[in-house]
Amino acid sequence: MEFQKVIESRRSVRKYDPAKKVDEATIKEIIDAAILAPSWKNSQSARYYVIRSEETLAKFKQTCLPPFNANNSADAPVLIITAFVKNASGFDPSGEPTNELGNGWGSYDLGLNNSILILKAKDMGLDTLVMGIRDADKIREMLSVSEDEIIVSVIALGYGTQEPNMPKRKAAEEIVKYF
Ligand SMILES: Cc1cc2nc3c(=O)[nH]c(=O)nc-3n(C[C@H](O)[C@H](O)[C@H](O)COP(=O)(O)O)c2cc1C
């Protein structure tokens, strides 16, 4: 797909085809693209936890998501939990934060990775939903995520059965100042 079309046609999709599974090679291709994102001094602190088994998907949705997000991702055959290693991106080798943003840089880097992830998925004919409302403590416990990592979003992945309209965007004039 033409790049501009990928950007414009990607939507947050909240209904998926339960019959259309996503194979491991497809998931790997999507994550391989995300890995190409830039990161602070190439620190590459993004981490992914992929859930595909039906049993674990059901347990995760029930335990780690509030009901409305469990519903929004009900038929999604894949959930990708995204996290980053803390005190890496944005930190000096001495372990001190390089500036006031601290672990904000890890979050920034992960966002760059995840932007590529959701656009790559769209380019391959899949849809996604980024979910920020989730229970990080329960995710940590269920997936044994190390305390060294900060859990950020849960991304549903699958073949959508809806084509939502694009929620209105601000115009460039509203958000840009030129000097
Ligand atoms: C960081 C982040 C967190 C979000 N959290 C949720 C969420 O918990 N549940 C949900 O249904 N949508 C969530 N969304 C989706 C947004 O509502 C959506 O991206 C926005 O309304 C724009 O729509 P679009 O993605 O179709 O362009 C989230 C998106 C982002 C980037």
C-alpha cells in the first residue's frame, strides 16, 4: 500500500473476525518492522509480550483489562503487551537521567516502535487497537514481567470487521508555530 494511504486508512478497530487467526510469521514480520525504529543512543529498550493462545487471551482479557476494553478486543486473536526497560533510554552510563524527562524517553522510544508496528500491521492488511487503560500490576503478575520493565500499552491485533470513520483531527495551524 502507498505509505500515505497506510497512514490515512489506519483506524482503531474494536471488532475483529474471530475466525481469522494471525500466524507467528506475520506477528514476527510486524515486530521486526517495529525494531527498526530509532531509539535513544540505540538503546532499544522496547519489549513485547505476545499472547495467542485462546486460554491465555481469555484469562488476560478478564483479569488485566477493564470490561469495556475486554469488549473492544473481544475477538482479537492476538494481544501484544508493550513495555520498556526502565532507566536505559534517556540515561547516562552512570545510571543518571540525562535530562528532566527521565523514563519519559523510554516511553517516547516505545511509541516510535509502536507507531511502526501499527502501520506495518495496516500495510499487511491487519488492524490494531492501542489500549492504555489496563491493569499493569495484574499484567506483571500474569506474564511475569520483570520489575526492570515499565508496562505501557496493550495492542490488539487481528483482521477487523469494521471500518470506523476517522475521528476529527486538529489542523496543522492549530498545533504548529513557525519561527
Ligand atoms: C496511548 C493510547 C491509548 C489508548 N487507549 C485506548 C483504550 O484504552 N481503549 C480504546 O478503546 N481506545 C484507546 N485508544 C484509541 C484512541 O481512542 C484512538 O487512537 C483515537 O480516538 C483516534 O482514533 P484512530 O486511532 O481511529 O485514528 C488509545 C490510543 C492511544 C494512542
